[in-house]
Amino acid sequence: MGRRVLLAGGAVALGALATDALEAEVNAATLSGSLPRKVDVVVVGGGIAGLVTADRIARRGRSVLVVEARDRVGGRVLNHGLRTGGTIEAGGAFIGPTQNHIKALADELGIATFKEYVDGNNVYVSSNPLVGRQEFKGTVPPDPTILLDAALALTRLDEMAAEVPVDAPWAHPKAAQWDAITLGQWLSSNTLNSKGIDNLIKSWTQPGFGADPDQLSLLYVLHYIACSGNETHVGTFERNSDTAGGAQESRFVGGSQRVPLALARKLGDRVALAAAVTRIEHADGRAVVHTTRGRVAARRVVVAAPPKQVLDIALPGMPAGRRTLLSKMQMGRLMKCDAVYETPFWREDGLSGFGLADSGAVRVAFDNGVRNTGHGILLAFVGGSTWRQYGSLSRAERRAAVLQGFARMFGDKALKPIEYTEHDWTHERWTRGGPVAIYPPRVMATYGHHIHRPYGRVHWAGTETSTYWTGYMDGAVRSGKRAAVEVLEKL
């Protein structure tokens, strides 16, 4: 497969073909064979962060090996081919303004993007019979019981976040105070209709963190908002939460997993799949990485795995503060559910496909359509307490609940899809949740400074270690670049 296929991002069919062909080529090169005895750098984890790290190191002429426990690359980025045609994302999907690092990487790899459909009205469904179903524009629904509270609370969160140093939130004078309470507690103390605001904010925290406001440190949330920008643009809640002009503005033609697949193709046999790491030790002036496919000696190691997964690796000598941080960070609980329809019927009704609800299986919905197929697709994020309520149901029961949630927003036509699919990230052995590792109270202010501090010959990457767009693909790219610079300076 030549470079011309990678550059043919304008058509969905070619995008899907490129994904399938890339995956077959990558797997053929990386699922078997012996590992090298030694390299300059071993990278643990074949997600975007690890692959970017390895690519940057290889560009400098250094020997590098990526070891990945799964039988695929991409980590929390995973494509899903629909029976009815086209490719959607089972994992990370969106990019938006100020996410310049992932966009530049995609451009370099010849992977195009397309804008999410946003024309028409959004929908809000309230369980309060006096409010009911409303259509609206903008970020905040016109629910009179929460409108003023929401406007004031979001403005205040933006103001507080603007004070937080993105590279050291624990250094803020109020870090300990803000870290001692949850976002939910802060909302309760700073709003009149705290229950209504809590339900609204869940529509942001459940898909973004896989958690509810009462599980998240206020300091962590402020840092997360502050990260939603770059070196020249202050992070805001709106940029993080919005579609047009926000973090959900665009997607990749052919699916986001094309990015890590294309990186792995460049690296070739420098990637080893089905090679779970069991131990990393220091010996004789080297680091020795033990995997299920053999061991490799290296001058440096970069661990680019979700924080909880690191605890499965024996790491003699790892600082106690780092170990405590990893043990206290928690993976969010999230699944993505998509329903495919013959046509995007909601558009004919003047609706954007974006919806919010304060109850039910669908707390937030997106138009997840794939260009040029003609079909309509609705996406629901089921996270946090909503996941706890519906994640344990049978697939048939959950499907019915999700479709009913879509119907409350967009009408009874939503009850009759031609295809339904879901992916629960808590069932992924090498992730155990998603989309990001979260900070409960009293962790970030005390232990957060360990998040990317190297020890011995071991360095750290992964979206959770990024100073901007932590939890996103852009954060993963940024972290890989930083880790590569750290390591190259030591070689």
C-alpha cells in the first residue's frame, strides 16, 4: 500500500480501506518474531503517546522498541467498522481549536478531518414537567430553574481556572483548599438550585471523565479547564465542552485510529504487539524490561500506559509518592453507544443531533454521522453514575434504554435503528475504564507533582501527564514529544 492511499482522506470508502490495510500490515509486522536483545530506548505502550515518543526518537537515529500488551495499537483510540458502511470511533474521536499538536501530526500523516454537524437546534429534556423538552442554541439550555445558576457557576469556574498554572496546579495558593472538596460540593455551596446544576454538569463530566461531579477534585477540574487551550489561548469551559468552536468540533476521515496505525506503519518492526510488560528493573547501568515475549535491555525507558496499568508492572525503586499517586488515581467508567439510521431524520426537523437530558440512559447525545454514507448516527456517552445504572443491564435492556433516550430527544423514529453498537471501556483489560484517569479529592495537591517526574532510567508519557489537553489525543501527542526530548537529552 503506497503513500497515495494514506493521502486519500477525502472519501469514506478509501478511509476505511486505509484503516483495514494499515491494521493488517501493522499486525503482520509486529505480532510475531523475536525481540532485540538491547536498544537505546524501550517505550511501554502502543497508544498515541508511546508511538509519538518512539517516532521522535527514531527520527534522531536512535534505536527504539515499542512494547504493547494488546494485539493492536491505539490504546484508548479504537475504530469500529459498521455493517451498514463507514467507520466510527469506539474510543477517542474528537479534535478542536488549540489542539494543534494532534492536528499537525494528522496533517503530516495525510489524514484529513471533517466538521461535526451542528446546524439546527440542540435539544434539552428535563424531568421537571414544568420544563419538559426544549430546543435551544448555545451551551446552556434555557431552563429557568438553572439558567442563572449555570451562567454564574460556569463564569466563576473559568475565572478560577485561569489562575491555575497548567504545569503545576499544586503550586496555586489555594491548591490544598480546592483539592479538599469535590466539584459537586463546590456547586452545592455556590448555587441556589444545586441539584439542577449537578444534573446539568453531569452531562459534561460523565462523557469527559466517566465520572460524576462528586467524584472529582475541584482542583483537578479547574486544571482540566485550564488545560483546554494552549500557550497563547487561556483554557475555558466552553472550549472544552462545545462542539462548534470547541473540543468536539471535528473528527478524522476513516476514524481516529488511523493516526496510531500510520505511526506504527512508519515504525515497522520497532513495534511489538502482544508483549505485556511484567517488570522493569535497573541493572548494570541499564534498564531491563521484561515482557511476555522476552526481555530487552535499554539505556532509557518511557512508560506510556494508563496510570492504573502501571501498577501491574513490578518497578523496584519507584518513589513512594509516585506509587501513591498511581494507586489513588481512578479510571473513569464509560461506554459509547451508537445507533445507525437509514437517514439523519433529526436534521429534517431542524435539529443538530446534539442533546442533553437530566435523567435516563442518554445524558448527552451527538450527531455521529459519517460522511458520504447517507446514514444518520446518534452517539450516546454512558458514564459515571449513568454507567453504574445501565452498564450492568443486559445488552438488550441497555439498547432499549439508550434508544428510548434518543427518542425523548429526537422523536419515535429513533426507536428503529438499522444497526446498534456499543463499546464498554471498563471491559478492556489493558485500560479498565475511560476516557481518562481522574483525581479524587486530596490527591493532586499532595502527589500530583510526581505525574511526569522521571526516576532512574524511567520516564513517563501519556495524556494524563500533559500540561495542555490532558485526557485528549492532543495531550497524548504533547506528552510523547516531551518524553522524547527528555530521553534524547540523556542518551
